[in-house]
Amino acid sequence: MIPTFIVVNAGSSSLKFQVFEQPDGAEARLVWKGLYEGLGGASHFLVRDPSGAKLDETTWSAEDGVGHEEALMHLVSWLSQYREERKLIAIGHRVVHGGETFSGPVLVDETILQTLETLIPLAPLHQPHNLEPIKIVRRRLPGMPQVACFDTGFHQDQSSLVTMFALPREMRERGVRRYGFHGLSYDYIASVLKDYDHGLAEGRVIAAHLGNGASLCALKGGVSVATTMGFSALDGLPMGTRCGALDAGVVFYMLREMKLSLENAERLLYTKSGLLGVSGLSNDMRTLRANAAANADARNAIDLFVYRITREIGSLVAALGGIDGLVFTAGIGENDAATRAEVIAALGWAGLALDEAANASGGPRISSGSGPTAWVIPTNEELVIARQTWSVLGAAQDKLAS
Ligand code: ADP
């Protein structure tokens, strides 16, 4: 039997999954990947093999009432048809917030689950959706080991100075501090730097995770020393629909002068701002690029995105005391050569120079000259969850055996 596990990334109406098998002593290997979308309404299941070829697909009408529970049970029974000599041994979950308690992945039991629920106020829009499948599996597949892997964990080595807000001490004691997110992505990037350039793995690197959510992380010797996201995933760079760093005075203005309710103010900052809010057109970089020549607002949105990235890179260069390498990753970072070119053009002062041909063809190395290097490295958050799940299971078994 080949040990196999599912990696789950659950949102409010979606459930993305990847299935990995774990050959003896080797890296986890992707077997299938897919998603359920539209959960709670008309919903859709799609699964592909690692090459991206479609393997199976199902649709349900709104009346079928397929939610997260039905989706998870459907996935487990789908797997049992296909699994051949594989044995499902665990489920690994992406969980956005580990708070101050969890700096690494953890095997979930009732006490851990309760602790994770106490962290909901730190990420009210995401944490409940991440915990829902954990609760479902505990109910429907009791005894199935589950591992929670955190977006915040990778940043937990940052010094207390770096994570501090200039607020009264009682706020800090309540857990109001910078946490940072996208940690699973940065963990992956840090783990593969050596495969691209050995010196980079030891050096001062800024990783730019530019997707619908966007952030930067300063890595020194592969360890996170600063990042642009803070207490929430709203801070730092402008994103697809999130505003990024914002003067807190704007929030008071929205509440006092515009009389927005708390919910509407939150919605505005999380879902109506960023590239979408500035362009009035789309949160999707492809649409903005396609319209930028004719539409000044689309151009403005892109320009602001690039400007904020380059300013924040300047701040992280200061935090690192210099820069040896810049890594682009996630949807925009991996695919949008124009954004990469515009960012690097604004970083000439730091010695970065673009290799246009390499950038156009997607790298991996996209810099020229003898200054800091620039790279395109596709991220793989699911593989990090697979690695973490396996290591937690191994540690738990060792503990039982000893
Ligand atoms: P998420 O944070 O939801 O995982 P992704 O990492 O998939 O997001 O990134 C989504 C973003 O990547 C969107 O803005 C999308 O337009 C952009 N993107 C994807 N492919 C391309 C492409 N070929 N060119 C430009 N932008 C792209």
C-alpha cells in the first residue's frame, strides 16, 4: 500500500484539493488535483492529472444542495474508486491563522481545534472556512489524522521588534501584532532557492508573491525577517480586491463621515478595493493589461500596483541591509512579464537589470549584469502542506513507537 493523503484548501464556496502519494524516503508526489466550486449553489467538481489533463467532472444543480460536507464525502468516495493500491492515511489543511500559539504544522485533536477556533477573530473572513472541513472530517471520518498547516507559521521567527505595532502594550498582550501571511508559499520558495543558485539560499532575497492576494517577504538565509502583510491579510501591497496598507484615519472617516456600517467598511476594503477599485474594471491583471492602452483607470491601477511593490521592496532592502536576489511568484509574478519588467526597471538604483529575452520567455533567471539577480519561480503551497503533513505524521508515529 502506498501512503496517500489529501491536501485541502477550503474557501467560502470552494474546496481546492490535491492528492499526494508518499513513496518511501522520497518527496511527496502529486497524483491528482482538482476543485469543487459554487458550493452551496449550482456546483461543479473537476479533477485533473498532474499534467493538467481533465480526468473527471460532475455538476450539481442548486437544488442538489452540495456543500462542503457533501463535497468532501464525494471526494473520499471518488478516491476509493481510483485509489488502486493507495491507502488514504491523512488529510492536510491550509489554515490561514496559527496565531502566536502555532509556529509550525500540528496534528489536530479536539483541544487544538478549540484553540484554532479562538483565533477566528484574527481572521474572521477566512479561518471559519478553513476549519469547517476539519470539523466535517472529524465527524464523518473519525480517526482520520488531520494536520493543520498555517499561512502565518513561516514568519514566526521574526524578531518581536519587527512584529510590533506602536500601540499601547495591552494591545500587544491581546495578540494585536504583525503576523504575516503567504507563509506556505514563502516556505516553498525558500526550500528551492538552492536549486536555482546556491548563494541565493544563503543570501538576502526578497520574494514577491503576486497573485489575487499579494505580499513581499524578506528572506535571510531562507528565514523570514520581514513581510508586508501584518495583523491581517489586508496590509501591504494593493491586491486584486484588497486595498493594502492604509492610513487607519481613512477607516475612521468611512465610519464617522460616510456612516458606513462596520460590515460595509470591511467589504469595501476587502472586496471592492485594490486593482478592482482603482480600475473600476477588473481585479484580473490579464483584463487590465488588455485594456491599459485605451483605459486610463486600468493603467492607473497597474501603475499603483507596481509603484507600491517597488516602494515596499525599498523598505525590505533596508530591513535586509541589501539585496542579493528578487523572486517573482504566483499568478501575476509567474505569468505577467510586463509587471516584472516594470518592477525591475524601477529598481535600477539597487543594481537590478532586466534580461528582456529571458523575462519574455519566463526565466527562470530574468536579470542581466553583475548586480542582484531576479528570478521567476513557480510556487507550490500544496507541496509544502504535503511535506508538513507527512513530517507531522512521522513525528507522531515516532512518538507512539518510543
Ligand atoms: P490566488 O491568490 O487567487 O491564488 P493567483 O496566484 O492564481 O491568485 O493569481 C491570480 C492573478 O494572476 C490574476 O490577477 C490573474 O490575472 C493573474 N494572471 C494569471 N495568469 C496571467 C497571465 N498569463 N498574465 C497576466 N496575469 C496573469
